Amino acid sequence: MVPDDFESIIQWHPEMILVCEAPITWQGFLTVFCRSNFGRNIRIKLKLIVPNYPSLQNANITFGKEITLIRDIHFSEQVRNLMLNETKISFFLRHLQSLISNFIDAAYIEENTYEVLDNNAQDILQELKEVLEIPSKVQLLSDTYLNIIKLSLNNVCIKLQRTKCTASPWDVIYSDLPEIPSFGPFKKNLSTLMIARNKFKLQVEMLEATWLNLQQIDKHCWVLDPLQPKPCHLYRRIFLTQALSMFIKIDPLYSRDLPEIKFMGSETEVELQRDLMSKNVHNWNPNYNIVENLMMLLNIDIFPKEVKQEYIKDENAIVTDKECCICYSMVLDNEILPDKICNNEKCRRHFHTPCLLQWLQAVPGNHSVFGHIHGTCPHCEENISCYIK
């Protein structure tokens, strides 16, 4: 393609894109000034195919819905005449702008017929220009109408939407970032797109060490919860035995330090594991990776691997079904998985803590001691208790 023609198109029509070189095909938007539209610009969508470039003979042009009300025989003839008389695509597009403007003004098209390139869009374009002028690893994408901006870095993304509020012009409509109290709400003080990008980049970089730890857990452990880990999940619940699991939550500000740890399952095994951890916790070493430290706490050489088990129908055997024995579901509405297991080795039924608590509170005669309610298992009637939240 002729270099000066290409450069002129880029300069005069920045929203036109060369999408194909065989045949030469330009596609995008042509900005047209219209007096009848209160002196504001209109973006006209079009596609121009020039098989005999540089000649516009036999060229084909298609328009978007924006010119529906002015498209007639006379308008089509005028466009064809432009093609026959022009020698460069850049000149053709400039004259086409004037032609469309005249037809629209003559037809008195109402303002709401077109997408108006208003002051709000101009502001966003200016912000985008400022952001792109300063290089960054953060990728930035926008929808066609500049209503939604997507920022992404290292497979983590956040989506922003422009608002009418001058104090908070950007709102967060989707985020992979976790909510961290010490960071505060991400959407707070997003006065410019530049601030949003810098804030996003900073938080992603701060969380990289935490995500690396979680990836190590995902690789070496049998993760029960979350079922589908996402960047916003800073916790893991891992399988230890049929009657025991361990909940781990990492503090992103101190990712190398001892995380929050809770044991879940049968009361007998939970108590044993707590005692074991209390003996080993002083050996936690920030220079070791998290999996090595967790194995040290548990006094094991390797974590159990996930195995596929068949359901055992014999009620006298250990039941491998992980659904709650009370509500018969795996996940509650608030994404809670069964975290309580009967102490009886011949039962080992699983329960959601809220389900078990509600069950025990509904049975007359059950008593509470030191913040726990005591009763019997709904399945085997062995003693079982639940913490009262």
C-alpha cells in the first residue's frame, strides 16, 4: 500500500483500521460533523474493500445502521461518483465525510438516531491516551462504546465502567482481586483511569507471593474448597483423612509467615491434630515454601493425593459420600462445604456446621456447655457437638 496514503488515513481517520491487504480492506468508524445534530460529531460505521488498489474502481463500501434514513439512490450515486473521481483512499474518505454530513443536515435527522461522540466519550479518549502514553505491563481493553474498560495482568483482571458521578467517575463491575481490609475498597478514589491502572498493578504485584503459595498447595495437596480456585480466593481447605481436613488462609501482607489454620472434621481427630500443631508451630521457617512448612506442622512426608472412590452402600461401612447428611447437598448458598464429620468410625457422615447446629438446637433436651451444643448424630446417634456461632 502507498505509504503516504496509509499515513494520511491514520492521521485523518484514526478509527479506521486496515484489516486485510489482499484485497485492501479498511474497516472502522468515520467521524462526521453535523450541524443538525447540535454541532456534534456522529460516528459512521463502514467497511471499504478495494480489490484494484490504488484504483477505487469496483470498490465496495458498506455502512452501518447510522445512515439508514439517508441511504437512497441519490446518495448511492454520489458515493459511486466519489469512487470514480478519487485517486487515493484517504481523499475519498475525507470527501465522504462531507457528503454524509450534507445529507444528514438536509434530512434533519433527530439527535437520538445516532451515537453521539459527546463530551463524556471525549474525556474517556483523553484518559485512554494519557494511560497508553506511559508503558506498563497492564493490558487495557475497551468495548466499542468506551463504556467498559478491562485491565488485566498475569491472568488477573478487573473491569471498570464509567459513571456520571464526577467525584467517582469509575465503578468496579467485576474483579479477580480479593477484598483485603487493609487495602480498602478498590473502587475508592478512582478519580482517573491512570490511578485505577496503577492501583491495579500495585495490588497484583503485592499478591504475587500469596498466589504462588496457593499454587503450591493446589499442586501438592487434595483441595476440597474452593471447588474452582480463583485469584480472589486466598484460602484453601485440603484433605488429610476421611475424617479430617485443614483450612488455610494466607495473609497477603505476610505471605511467608504462619497462615491462619483450622482443622475440620471429627472432634477426636481435630483435637489430636491441634495438639500436634501446637508442638511444631515454633519450627515454622519463612525460608521454606509453604508446603514444606505444612508437612512439618503435620509431621508427614507427603500430602494425600485425590482418589476416586465408589460409594459404599453398606451402612455399617465407612461412608465416602461427602454431601451433608442433613440437607443432602454439597454446597450451601454462601458456598460453605460440609466441614463437620461424625466421630463414629462406622458412620463418618458429613455435615454443614449451620445444618448440624440447627438440627441439634431443634432437639429437646440437648444442652450447651462452653459455647458448644451437645447431642447425637442424626445418622448413627453417637455423641456429637457443634460450636454455637
